[in-house]
Amino acid sequence: METKEDTYHHKDLRNILIETGIAIVAEEGLEGFSLRKVAAACNVSHAAPYSHFKNKDQLLEEMQQYITDQFSLQLQNTLDSCTKPAHALEALGESYLDFFLTHRTYFTFLFSQSTIRLNLTDHADSTDNYKPYEIFRHLVMQLLQENNYPKEKQNDAVIALWAFIHGITSLATMNNIVYDQDWKKKLHDFMRVFDCPALRLQK
């Protein structure tokens, strides 16, 4: 008799387990989270997840990396498609917001339940820092330096801009926030409020 588990391609089942785990943690938190619970939600045998993950801690790590890889790829693709750095800042903000509006459970999991580490220190090792932040930081620093923004304030500007985009995204993905406008359409207006000539934001 064919089971649900039999119908999954090996790689498909791994990704389905990861996606299901993200949804469970985003909704219920880490308390009570287990491979057995994920397997039950996927309608596969309780042993099936062990073909991909040795324990729930490894699954949690893979869930975190799964989101980070997709997030980084979307941001990088956005940058690669921009011909002018000055246009890229707003495009990157829109891409950041769009990613988590499309995958709301990712935001909840990644920034409240995962173990990602983000180093905001001015001279943090970029090779060991959170990749999406480093993609964003590299672009902002490029713009600031091209426009002779005071060196001692450049890291402050990076943090402030990241916090702004992250904050808008946080509001947009909260179920208890009521807002009658389209977040994606309004992001442009929000960024105009903080328009900075040194960053050459487009009018």
C-alpha cells in the first residue's frame, strides 16, 4: 500500500519537513516542537524525518539556513538587476519587504525563534556575519562613500536604514496590526520621509 511518504521525492520531503517545521514554530513557538510533530503534520511516519535530520536541533538549524539562503538570493538578485547603485537602495528595501510578505512565517521564525547572530559593530568580520545584512550594508556603504558621507557616521546610517526597513517589515507581517494601505506601495512614500541627499534616493 502506497503511503504519503512514498509519494514524496527524497529532496521534496526534506524541504516539506523544513517548511512545515517553520510554520509550526512560527505559530506555536519552540515549546513542544519535535520531529514527531513535524512528521505528523506532514502525514509521514515518525521515522521519516530521521532520514534527513539526526535530531530536532539539526532540523532547526536547517530551517534557519533554508530561509537565510532564499532571503540572501532574493536580495542579491535584486542588486544584480539594478544598473545604478542609487536605484538599488529602494529596490533592496522593496525586495526585503516583499520576501517576508510572501513568506510571513519566515519572518516570525527567523527573528524571534532562530539563533541567527547579527553583528552591527563597525568593523565586524563580513565573512562571518549575517549574509543578508552584509549585502545591504555593502550597498549602503558604497553610496555613503561615493557621496563623502562622514566616515564616523557611516555605520550609524547603515544601522538606521536597516532598522527602518526591518521595522516596516515587522509591522507589515504582524497579524494584530491594522493598516488600510498596501505596504508594498506605501514603502516608497515611507522612504521619502527619510530622504537623504547623500544617498541619492530617486524622487
